[in-house]
Amino acid sequence: MYNFHQFTHTIHKQLVSEGRHILYKNWQKWGSMYLTQKELSVLNDLKTQEQNCIEKYTKYAELAADEELKELFLALKQDEQKHFESLRQVLAGTVPSCDCNDTKGRDYAPKGTYKGKADSQQKQSDCFLATDSIGTEKLVSTEYNFDVFAADNTDIRKLLADIQIEEQNHAEMLYKYKKENQMV
Ligand SMILES: [Fe+2]
Ligand SMILES: [Fe+2]
């Protein structure tokens, strides 16, 4: 007779052959929760992208002349670390819950260190860092938007959509910084 043990063993062999066995233990816990090849590939690429954002904001925080921009980069870095951690958890078989109600972009109110001051090298350099970061956020956000459609699992879709909104908020915060500092 084909018992449950044999059944799980067969599934395990199947997952190993497809390179998805890491999630075998979660498969038992979650029932249908295992990742498709497409999800695996997308999630791994997004994780690499988040790692890159963490490194970028670490470097940009060091390069920024204005203390307020430094703080903004460090705050963004923290968010990217959370994104990285969420993706790591999904790849380990657990989809973390998300609030889907982020107002950081709306609430951000920079005081504008360079406002009303003459153009300087520091201002130009900080303007470059902020503009370049907006470009990155735009690309990353587009990638998340695209990848939502590649997800099979509803919770993963929600998580990716939530992260996308946070990336949009990052771009909005950077834009507000530029606006308040008369860089646009
Ligand atoms: Fe991110
Ligand atoms: Fe971001």
C-alpha cells in the first residue's frame, strides 16, 4: 500500500531533482507552500538587488556631505536590510507578514540644509547622490512590479507589492530632499 511516508519520500525525491529540496521541511508544514522554479529565480535576483542597495546606501551615507542626507541614506539602508531579510525568509519557506500601509514617503519632511544658500561643490555632489539613488529606486521598483506577476503564491505577491510601494516611497523621500534643498 502507498502510505504517507512513501508519498513524502517521493515528493522529496522530486523536489531534489528540481533543486527545490531546501523547502521540503516547509512543504510538510505548509502543505502546498513550495516555490516554483520561476519564483526561486526571481526571489534570488531580488535578493541580490537588495544586497546591492544595502551596499550602495552604506557607501552613499559615507559620501554625503549634508548630515540630513546621510541620515536619509542610513534610513533607506535599514529598509533595504528588511527587504533582504524578507526575501531570505521566503527562500527559507516562510512568507513574512507585511503592513501594506507605508506612509514614510508622505511623512518625510526634510528641513533643507542647502535652502537659500549659494551653490557649492558639496551641494552638487549631494545632488548627484540623491539623483542617482532615485534612478536606482525607479529601476528596483519596476523590477518588483514586474516580478509580482511571476509569483504563484498569493502571500508572495502581496509581499512583493508591499516592497514595491516602499521602494516608491524611497524615491519620494529622495525627491522631497532634492526639492527642499532647491536641487530640482
Ligand atoms: Fe529594497
Ligand atoms: Fe529602496
